[in-house]
Amino acid sequence: MPELPTPSSRFKAEMPAIPGVAAPRPIRHRNPLLPLIIGMAILGVVLFLAAHWFSRLPRAAKPARVEPTPQIEVPSPPDPNSLLPHANENNPVIADVADFSKPWSSLNFFIHNTVTGENIPATLIRIPTGPANSPSGYWAFSRKAAYGDCQLEYLTDMDKLLKDYNYRHATHPLVGNPCSRTLYDPLRTTNLPGNIWIRGAIVQGGDIRPPLSVEIKIQGNQILAIRTE
């Protein structure tokens, strides 16, 4: 039995053939992702070329590293007091007799006070009233004033005695208290209550007593500071 035409093909009109006119080509559907693919490809080429161009540019030289200037550690100067003799019970030696051949020569030192535990600043003076190998030829006193916080000074400059203490009668060095302007004479002694004679009588000023004395002994050629008041 012959195949019958379908309803759709039965009523479909055939396009007449026109002489000299080509038949229309069938329409092809384009891929919608094609423009995106092409754009990405172009972008990739541009990025590649840009990277290649930047890689060929001369690179800026790195700044030279500045090394820090080496610091030279300068040692602190020694404490002048540490260079002075320090007398104590185990080692009371402070000087040699040969160092005091001239009258009025002096030496600053420290003596340990066994009662308070302090190292007391003191001064030793060679006085011309006794031989150099005898304790009578020396006077040692504490530079710490007996009362107050002032420190006594050994004055050998007559101009300083006149300028700072307004004292016009000095014929030899004296000891002074710069706070009270009191002056003590190393050649004169005075009597304290209890019939105690001590050196350093006051010749000017209102301090109560002479400086605190330091006991001196001579052992061979060495001068020893034994104790302080």
C-alpha cells in the first residue's frame, strides 16, 4: 500500500523556482559564546605583550644599604675619690713619710668609721711643729663638718682667704668652712670641755668647735690613719 502524505506536507506550498534567482541558503545559528572567547583571547595576548614589555624595562638600582656608624664606647672617667687612699682596720696606711718632706704639704684620703660604717673624707697636713717621722709633725682632720652638711677645705691661697673669707691676717695656710666662713688654725690648739686639747683652734667665725680629728701613727716609713672622732 503506497505511503500517504502527512497533513503538514500535504498543505505545504512549494516555492516556485524563478529562473535566474538562486535558491535561499539555509540559516546557520552562531555560537553565542564566540565573542566572549575571542575577547578573552585578545585580552590574553595584550597581557602577554604588556608583561614582556615591562620585563625589558631597565630596573631601578636598589638603594645602597647604609651601614650604621659604629659607636665607639668611651669609658667613663674613673671617680677621683676611688683613686684616693682608703684607710680601714685591715689597711690603715695612707702615705709614706718621704711624701711629706715639705711643711704644709697635704693629702686627701678616706677613713672608715667603724661606728657608722661610713667612709669619711679627711685631709692630712704636714705642720712645721714636729719632725716628719713623728705624729707631732702632722694634723689630720675630717673634712665633714662636725655640725651641718658642709665640707671643710684646706686653704693655701692667701688671696682666696681674703676674697672668700675676708681674712687679712693669714701668714700660713688655714682650714675653712665655706658655709659659715669659720677659719681654723692648724698651728693652734684649744681646750674642749673635759680638759681635752685638740688642734685647729677657731680664729674667725661662729662654729662651736674645731674639725673632728683623725689619729695618726708612724710605722717605719709609713703614715697610718687609725681612727676618727
